[in-house]
Amino acid sequence: MTVKFAVAGTGWVAGEYLKAIHGHAGAQVHTVVTSDRGRGEAKLTELGLEGVAVSTDFEAVVQNPEIDAIVLCSMPGVRPQQAILAAQHGKALILEKPMALDLASMDRMGEALAKYPVKTAVSFVLRWNPTFDMIKALIDDNALGRVFMAQVDYWHHIGPHYDQYRWNITREVGVSSILSAGCHAVDAVRYFAGDITEVTAYSCGTWSDSEYEYDPNAIAIFKLANGGIGKVSSSLECKTPYKFNIHLLGEKGSIMDNQLFSTTKLPGQTDYATIPTILPNSGDVSHHPFVMEIHEFVDALQHDKAIRCDFQEAYRSMRACFAIDESIATGKTIKLG
């Protein structure tokens, strides 16, 4: 079975999906969906993709019986309705983050997916990064024991040099530091240390002449379901190279990015050991593991397997993100059920 995809959107991330799908022997790019036909055709020419349809009618695309799956790289405000429509027509879904810009919209998606169950993957794409694979394997092998403190940072200056800057700075579309991008760090805390039960968060501006309509910097403190604590920081306006710091303290060992200290697994160890791997250390989306994500998604469709980050799993990370923004807005601690 060749999985035939439609990709909604023509931006930087959409281009990486198109390349990943085209490069997979069991997948095919069937259609690109865009509001601007010329932009869609230009993207296909840029990538050297031939024989791909371009459509400006999303509803017609999801009604096409030849298409098996939809990738939503569209603007985040329209993703919930597009996801609901796609599910109603039985299309498997890959959703870019954030899945929605508010909890009510995300809940509507959840209701639709419960009524029209389809395979889903949510692109917290770093879950497919080799460093994440390494850390998760060590945790599953009990090299760290219970992770009682988890700290993850997303530091990335998203300035005018990025095309997304023009809409990312707006409260209407960018919304917040966490929803715009810091959600990757929130998801990482959950992936490595488990569910979040309580959130207290703060935000601040950077420069007096900033064009951001919301505070581009945020810090959140968590209580974890395992009895531990966590912290996330997100900065979209910072004087630093891109950083995605992962620091985990466990009862039996610790992780600092790709450095491991575990006297349980490595008796006699006196200092951190560096594990050669590919770090999540670039904001360039071509560095992100979309190829691995597409490979797992296609395999899941062809052999009815689970996906490491489906809608239900990503919902819990997004719920924590909305709680962070709620805490910032209200000055209150937010408890999660």
C-alpha cells in the first residue's frame, strides 16, 4: 500500500514534509493545498516535484478517495476545523504544533476524533530526534530511575530574518511564547518525566522597542504526577545561538543533553560521559527529523501500529501549555486533572 498524502501549506515546514514524503518508498505526494495556487506551484518547482496536484479547495481534497492522509501545515487558527473535516472523511492526520490556539478548539478536535477515529500524529517533531531516542532508552532501561527534576529550555531568537516573524509576533496568531514554540520544551518534560499536575508561570518582555505583541519570554514551574518537579523556559527574543537544553535529575543518574552520569549502569563512573549523537541544537527546520516522523507514520498506517505522539498524547502536552498561559494571565497556580 502506497500512502498518498495531501499537504496543506507551502511554508518552510511544509517543504520539509514534502521532501520527507517524496523520499519515502511507501509514500506519495498527491496534492498541495494552498490559498495561492502560484505559491503552491512555485514550492513544487523549488523542490523538483513533478506530477503533484495543486488545489485551493481543502474540502474537495479531503473528499478525494485517492488521498489517504492529510498533513496540516496551515496557519494554526484554521487547523482545528481542517482536522475535523479531514477526520469526518476518514483521512489520517499529521498536525503541526500548536494543534489549536485555544483549549475549546482543541476539545472540539478531540470530540471529532473520538467520533471519527483515524490515525493521528502531532509534530512535536523532536520526539524523533536521536538525542530524544537515546534519553528515552536510558530512562526505559532504568539508568536514571525516577526523574524527580526535569528542566528544558527553548531559546531561539525568532526575529525579522525568519519569514514567520511577520505573523509570529502577533497576539492573534503567535499568541504566546509557549504556544508559538516553547511547547516543544513542555512536551519534552512530559516525554521524559511524565504528566504535569500543577503549573505556575511568569512572562516578561525583552526590549522596549520589541515588535512582539505578547511577552516573548516565559518560565513555568511544574509539579509532576511522579512527585517530582519541572521547569520550562521559552525565549523567542534572546541574544544567544539556538539552544534546547535538557537537564534531568533521577534517583539513579542524571542527563545533561547528551551527557550521562549513571553509577548504576556505569559502576566506577566519576564524571559525565558524552554520548555521540545528533543534538536538537538548530532552529533550522531542515535539521528536524521529519523523515523519521514520516517513516513511523507510514509504517503505522500500513501495519496498524501505534505512533509515539498521537492526538491523545499531544493533547496532554498542549493542555499544560494552555495552563501556562492561563497562569501568566491570571497570576494563579493552575491545577491539571
